[in-house]
Amino acid sequence: MDNALTSLDWSLIQVFVAVAETGSLSAAAARLGRSQPTLGRQVQSLEQALDATLFERHARGLRLTSLGADLLPLAQQMHQAMNALTLTAAGQSQRLEGTVRITASVFASHYLLPPILARIRAAEPAISLVLVPSDRSENLLFREADVAVRMFRPTQMDVVTRHVTTIEMGIFAAKSYLARHGRPQRPDQLFDFDLVGYDADELILRTMRKFGWPATTEDFAVRCDNQATYWELVRTGCGIGFSQRVSGRADPAVEEIDLGISIPPLDVWLAAHPAMRQTPRIRRVWDMLAEELEKSQT
């Protein structure tokens, strides 16, 4: 094994860590943005290079062998060192040009960020932007994104954050739905109408329960966890739902329903790795995102 380690492809360490931490090839492939067959071959290559079995195959995925479990902490240290090296080197670029990868929720990527990114492009045409819509928390340390726009404060270690604005929430329904079914006049009347909610995500349920409403998943006539699709279900008449006020009020197909209640707002945070935050192009995009996001809510 010692001879194998001297010539080991370090990219295989990344694969080993991803598969070990997620427990399956499919989840690791989603994390790394590669295909499942490719990762399967790379795992085999690593095991062949080490002349050792690192994973046991079972019905639900892959489980570390005792040797694999012993090697994982060392591999994680190597992976962190490799990423720190890459981040530090990338952070030395002083040019106000290049690519900046931005990740944000699916809803924000569809309805909030496009006009903001258009203004950033107009101001800085030498900076290319990559938008990654995702409702999962990308690991900024592993360069899945340079800047993250989050509706919660990121808690990752070694990540700098900045609170930039607050987004007000409201209750909305399509005008076509309200024309057919009328409008609730009191909060307790909401349950007499079709409600559009999330399925596995319990955010709406938790908020309703804070108001003392004993809501369950079955109270939602239509459910969807994809936020952009969720909003389309509301605006095309599936029922009453919830959305960001600025986006909802800008949509002529829907109407806001005022029931005299205050829905908790969403805090908007920016996050980036410290080394990359100091790169001029990323610092410029960071500053413009903060400014534009704040202006979008006024």
C-alpha cells in the first residue's frame, strides 16, 4: 500500500470522502456533480491502487469497512488541505474578471436574482456569472459555489457571512381562484379553502402551529417542495399559498389576502469562504449582491 500511496491520484480522495460521508454513489455523484457510473469506477480504481477493500456493498448503498473507517479521518484531512491550497491560490487573483459561481434557493434563483444578475453583468461585463439553483446547503469550502445567497444564517465553519436584508412574507391566491371560491375574512377561515403547501418540508406547518393552528400535511390540497413550482401552483389557481411579498405583489395573476396576521419574515444572508471573499471579482459581486438585494425589498 505504501508504494500505491506515492502515486495515488488525489482526486480519488475527494471521491472516497464524498462516498463515505453520503453512504451512496448516487448521493456522492449529486454532491460532486459527476455521474454515478464514473464514481463507481473511481472507487474501484482507489481500491485497486490501495489493494484494499474500503466499502461493503449492501441494499441501501455502501458501508465503510473497518479499514475504510480508519482511513476516513486521514482522507478528510487530505481533502481539506487540498481545498485550502486551491482556495488560497485562487484567492490571489487580483483581476476584476473571471467567473463567479452563485448558489441560491430555487425560488430566489427564479424570481429574485435574474434582474439583479443582469445589473451586475451590465456593470461588470468582464465577470461571468454561474447561477446554481438549489435548496440544499452547498459546501462553500469545497468550491461548489463562491457566494451563497441564503434565507438563513449559514453555520459552516470557516465561512464569512453578512446579513443583507429581510424579506416580508404574505398570503396570496390567484385572482381566478378567488373569483370562483371567494376570500377568507379571518385566519381561521383559511382551512375552508384549498391550501397549497409543502410536502416533506415542514416550514409552513411549523409557522402555522406558531399561530396556534393545528395544521397537518393533509390540510394542504396541493403539495410541492420545489419552491418555484409551488409558486406556479398558487398563481395558476390551485389554492391559497404563501410567498415573498415583493414577488407576489409584482405578479398581476395573484392577489394578496390581508388577514391581519404577521408572518415571520425571511432573513437574507450572503456567505463565502474567507480566502475567496478577498478575490476582487468575488468581492465586487458580493458587494453588488448585498446592495441589490437590499434595494429589492424597498
